[in-house]
Amino acid sequence: MTAATNPAPLRPKSALSETMARLLGDKPLVRLLICLAVLVLVAVLAPVISPHDPLKAVADLSNMPIGSDGLLLGSDNQARDLLARTIYGTRISLVVAIVPTVAATTLSVAIGLLAGYAGGRVDAALMAVLDVFFAFPIVLLAIAVAGVMGPGLLTIMVSIFVVLLPYITRVARTSTMQVTQRTYVEAARSAGAPAGAILVRYVLPNMIGPVLVYATTLIGLMIVVASGLSFLGLGVQPPTADWGAMVAEGSGVLRGSPHVTFVPGAMIVLTALLFNLIGDRLRDLFDPRKGS
Amino acid sequence: MKDLAQVEPILNVRDLRTHFEIKRGKLHAVDGVSFSVNPGRVLCIVGESGSGKSVTVMSLLRLIRRPGKVTGGTAVFHGDDLLTMSRQQLADIRGDRISMIFQNPLTSLNPALTIGDQVSEGLILHRGMGRREAQAEAVKLLRQVGIPSPKERVTDYPASFSGGMRQRIMIAAALSCKPELLIADEPTTALDVSMQAQILDLLKELQAEINNVLVMITHDLGVVASIADEVMVMYSGKVVEQAPVREIFAAPRHPYTQGLIATVRALDDASRPLHPIPGTPAIPLGQRMGCAFAPRCGFATDQCRLETPHLELVGSAHTVACHVKPDPDRTHV
């Protein structure tokens, strides 16, 4: 704090900007975030960077090998450009994993705050309801949702949202309970602060760290889950390019042309790994035992 | 206390009872505690861990959480009972006319808010000040409690302050609305000795300036000697002795108080043998009979084991709950 040279205005920095500065000072995390940014760019700029239309047969033959004439990654079983399909598949995989996880996290934090802070009967009632959701296996749930809404992107997202809700809420609730016991919350109560202010200013900013770390790790897992559901035909329908569906399509020619399966498969693994590594790194950075 | 009846006490607690429902039964953490404090006085509540000191003051502000419950008594603050008034009334009093300082300065400040925000929170909440005005006032308060260059540091977070500094910030926040009653729960326990003395001096100085009441919890008799006007000794959820500070040290009448003072004297003076109080503190669980201290007391009689002693007047303002009331000269137990 260079107080002498920089006479501080009243609000020069927030807890958020200070946390951001700390995260961006961590080199391994920055590298991982750059990888993520590249992935997001690929998804956003798909129409610009894709060499071909992902839905049209552009090759002379189906299942052409990697490095074939004009097709960097070869072609799939319908003679479509594998590279173009992989690029377009990024869009669906990211959306289908990130959107429901973010939505579930938002609702979970609200429920977790309420349950963890209020305790007692409110807590017991909310948790009992969520325990019902715990009982849903994701594939069965997705099949049920697909039965109502038909297979598609929304079906997968709804299923993931419902399945994640109880898990993230548990973490949010535990984290809230821990923070609620800290003396500064007691101090805020002893100072007459209203419950709303205590929750927003004292509990929320101090409980959110572990929840965000957990949710980030879950995104990685959900990419795999979403691909699995697509593989089973519950997700986007052909001919739309989706990594899980591509793996399913390639599985028929796995013996002769393994790359048709392996390319989207590798993307699933790498993307899931990327989110897991980011989650792990965040966990390390937020771990109070390691100090700051 | 009756002799001082012409002065209206700021806080008058009668027969306060707080129970905790735990698996093994009812824990009588506070079991019929009564005391009152007059304006401008410092009351120290003394006792070992688990004697009910903290629960007593937490009960006054209704900060007891499940499985604890205040089950009886009154706590009259300026004519209103803190224990029965509406939540809104209580919220208006908390932090404004009564405020509290906690033991561990490292955990009692919110790490996500600047110190200026925390010190000015009460002013915004209870005084209706705007942000800017409150922050300016916070700078003044921080200067008053001895934070160097407060104007620059008001936007820093608690993490960039030491333990002693954070306790000063807590004090600034607690005193922001000039409370008539300040409760300090072992404010110096987590600090090193030189810092303890500074914080005590600061508290004394500010207390004299605002002329409010300070109720301080401590287990450190050194702290008691340096700051208290009145002393209340608690054991196992009950008050065992209460007297002006000079009398407590000169003529303690309860064997437990005598034991506490004897151990401190022994520590000060290496030639005296150390007489620790034998045994461990009684757990106030379930139905109780007789004096809670009897199992550890060298003077205990059959009456002590069967009949619960009640507070009796033994001096003009000195009460003690003991059947034997041994002479202060026979200090060891």
C-alpha cells in the first residue's frame, strides 16, 4: 500500500478486484485460462475459422485418414470434414456444460445461504427436498426428461441442472455454516446489522470461494456427462456436430478408422481436464492453510 | 448494591438463566445470575473457561443460538427489558447503545470488507449517515484508537493489519456510536503482553472519555486489578462472589476467589509455593445439589454438599455465596 505517493480516494479497490489481481498473478492459472480463452474463441469464431461446412459432405470418400488432401483431420463416415465438425462441436460442448452448471450454482448458493444461515427447521426442510433430487441417476433422469421434451440440447441441460443442484447446494450450505460461526458474523449481529445485510456483506463473499472451485471442477465432469448423453442419442440430433454424437457415429468404424472417434474423444478429455486443472489451481490458491 | 440505590444503574440483570439442551441433558450455563452496573463504572466478570461468563453477556444481547436458550430472568437496560423487547427494538439498541468487542481480533473482522466500511457500518445503520460522512467519521475514530495514517489506511482490508491493530479497529467500530454500555469479551487474551497493556489503557481512556459502562470478561486477574471498579466471580454458571475491586483482592471470602488470587500471588512472588486449585471445573449439567465448588473445596462441609448457598451480604457492597465464608487470611484451599 504506497500510501504516501498515492493519496487514496474513498473506494479505490474492492474485494473482487483484489482477488482478481491475486488470481492473475498466478502463472500456472494464467496459462490454463489462456487455454480456456482459446477454446472459447474457437467456439465463438467457428464460422470464421472452420475450413468447411460441418454439415456437408466435402470429401471424396468417407473415413479418410488424418492429413488427407485438403482435410487436416480427414473425413467422417459421411465424408464430412472432421476438423470443421470438431470446431463446431466446441460450441455445443461448452454451452451444454457451462450453462446448466452456472444456473445450478446460482440457485444452489441462494438455497445454501438460506439453509445454512437459518438452520433448524428451514434447513431441514430444504435439505429434505434436495435429498429427493439426490436419488436421480443422471441417465435415467435424462431419459425421463427426453420423454417429456424430446431429445435435444435443452433436455441435457435440464438434466444436468437438476442433478447438480443438490451437490452444489450441499457445498454452499456447509460453507455458509462455517462462515456463520465466525466471530465477524457474530460481531455484525451484535452490532444490530439486519439479516439481509449480514448475508450479503458478511456471509456471501466469504462462503463463495469453495463453491466456485467446486463448480469449476464440475464443469469438466459435465462435459464428459453431456457427451455421454449425446452418445446415447439423448442430446442434439444429427446432423448437428457434437463431440459425444461424433464419438457415437465413429464407433461403427473404430477398427478401420479410429481417428473418427479419437479426435472428438480427445477433445472431450482435454476440455474436461482443462476445467479440472483450473478448479484444482483455484482450490490451491484459495486454500487458507497455504496462506496468501 | 442496595446501598447505592440512589444512582440508577444502566444495566440491571436479575436471575438470568440460559440452558443448553444437549444429548446428556440440560446444561445450566447461566444459572440465576444477577448484577447491576452504574454509570461510568467498569465491571469485570471473572471465572475459568466454561464458567458461563461469555454466555451471560451473549444472553443479554440475545445472541445465543440453538441449542442454547435464555429461559428466565430480566435484563433491564434504561427501563426496558432486553430479553423481552421486540427484535426491532433490540436491533436498534445493538451496536448503537450497547456494543461488543470480541476475543479474537483475527476472526472478528470481515476479511471481505475494508476497515473503513466496517467502522462506518454502525454510523450508517444507526445514525443515518451517508457513506462519505460515515467514512470521514471512521477516519476520526481510527485516529482516536491509534491507527497510524488512518486517512490512507481506511480503504485497506483487515488482512494488512496486525492482531493488535485489528483489535484497535474492532474497538473503533464498537465505539462508533458512543454506546452507553460496552461489552468486551476477553479483548486482550489473544494479544501479546505489551499489546495487552496498550489495549487496556486505550479502553480505560475511551471509557473515561465517553463515561459509559464497560463490562469486561476476563480470566486474567492482572487485567482485573488494572481496570475494574467492580468484580463478579463466576463458577459453574453461578455468581459466587461480587465486590468492589479493592475488597476482592484484600478480603476475598469465597474459597474459589481465594484460590484464584493465591495462584496469581504465587506466580508474582517466586518464594511463595504455588497452590493450584485441585480438580477440574464442574460441568453444570442436570439437577444440581449443594455448592458446585464443594468437590474442589478444602472447607467443604456436609451442608455444602447438600444445600445450594445463596449470595449473602458480607460488606457494604460485598456479596458471597458460601456457607463457610472462610477468613481471607487462611488463603489456601
